[in-house]
Amino acid sequence: MRLGYHVSTAQRMDLAFDRALALGCNTMQIFLSNPRGWEIKEISKEIKEAFLAKSESKRVSPVIAHMPYLPNLSSTNNSTYSKSIENLNKTLMLCSELNVEYLVTHLGSHLGKGSDIGINNVINAINKAEISDDVTLLLENTSGSKNSVGSTLEELVKIREGTEKKIGFCLDTCHLYAAGYDITKKEVLEEIDKKLGFKDVHIFHLNDSKFQLGSHLDRHENIGMGYIGREGFSKFFSYRKILDKPFIMETPQESKEELLLVKQLSGNH
């Protein structure tokens, strides 16, 4: 089972591998730049070489990057929108340089202009993106908070159908649950498979939810401690088609115990 956390790249980016291994991870997610800024700083040759050397060992694989928080690919503000596409392209280029296989992006907010406009903006941004063959751009579903794009399977399908580029999906369990998809039920997972196709779902963000089904609130909880719960995740993992995917946790407290719990719930201990 490929199981890991979103880990810190503080001090030196290559230290993320050491932090992941210390937690017992065999995959990980990282930010390649300041998650709360626009600027993407040059990475020194020394750090880049150290990162690539650790990556080549495949002890932590795949390595997944996540876009910063500020870019908004649905934005109806021209300045924010153009900066968002620029940031996406720079991050994609950095993924390619660092042999990072996947880049996860949020889809953003249409700022009250309507989901159709937001969806068209996302499609246009992806079509302008310079995606190389060695990096797969993954769209992350949202919890359905006000003005957000991509909380329904139908919206995600619309974006995939509208773009000329090869893209995939990263599904977040907390976001699905908050958006009203009860992932503890087999028929809901079958609906996701029918509409999106699990072949195009490359990564799962594995997070419990602090709020109830359909709350539209994006608040992560540690596995088994939220409304999905231990029993819910056991049922989720019983849908065997998903077990070959990498699972990344973005829970409030990282621990080896939580990794062990997930392995037990999935029958991989």
C-alpha cells in the first residue's frame, strides 16, 4: 500500500524524504514553493541534486506536489487569473526538473459569477498549461463551499471533457463527504467509478471530516476521529479497486500510529 503524508520542505527541500521515511511513509506530498505566496524561488544546484538522488532510490514514490493556495484557476479577476496560469506553468516546469510525477491543483472560486464561467476558466487555464509528458496534472475535488468549482462529479467530468490536455483527478475523502458523497457506501463508490473512472483517479487525499455528511465545510480530522470514522473507512477500503492508489494524509496530527491504523482498516497490516 502506498501511504504517506503531506510533509514539510523546511530548510532544504530534499529533507522531505527523510521526514517521510521517519514517519514510515513510502509516498509523500510536498509544496515546491511558499504555499501562501506567488513567488517560486530558484532551487540551488546542490539541493536539486540531493532531491533527485533521494528520489531515484524510489523508497518514497511517487512524489506528489501540491499547488500553492493563492492561484485560482476559476478566477474572474483578470490579474489573479493570469498570475494563476503563470504560477501553474512554473510549478509544472519545476515538477519536471525534480522528477515529480504528479501535481495536484485546487480548482478555485468563480467569485460569484457562476459555475459555468468558473468551469470554462479552469478549462482555458488547463489548455494554456505547458504540461510535459512526465508530469500528470491532477484536479482536486472541493467540499462545495460557496462559489467553489469542482465539488460535483458532473463538474469534474465537464472539465475533463472540455480540455485538450491529458489530466487526472485527486479525490479527497473529506471533500467528497462534505460535498454529500457518502464514501462509506459501495453504491456511491460505484457512481464515482462510473462517472469519473478510477483509472483516472491517480491519488486519494485520505482525511476524516470534522463535520457531517453534506456540510460543505472543508475541515480535516485525523483518521477515525471524525464523521467518516473507523467503520466508515473500513467500508471505504472494502472497495478493492482503490487499493492500488497512493493515499496521502493531510490530517492535523501526523503519527506512525495513524499510518498503522490506516493499514489495519484497509487490511494491509
